Amino acid sequence: MPPTTLKNYELGYREVGGAFLVALAHHPELHQFTLWLLADKKSAEIGQIGPEEYLAKA
């Protein structure tokens, strides 16, 4: 993703589309964040974590 696109998302100038979210959710390195990304929920029992848990492991 180009840096300008990310900045537009961060500043609210552009909405994140569903196709982009699905592409992120399908990325092998991001599977553990799918539930958090799409529903703002976590379930460590099934391997679904958020950024806080990921950073705490590091």
C-alpha cells in the first residue's frame, strides 16, 4: 500500500473498503488479527488477538 493511501485512511480522508479489509484478513501473517480487525473482538482461546497482545509477546 502506498504511504499516501495509508495516511489518507489515518486522517479520515478516505474510507477503508471491504475488499481491502478482506485482503488484509487473508494475509497469512495477519490471520491472528482477523476477528479484531473486522469486529473489534478478541478470543485468545482460538488464537484471535489484538495489537496489545501481540506487542506484549514481543
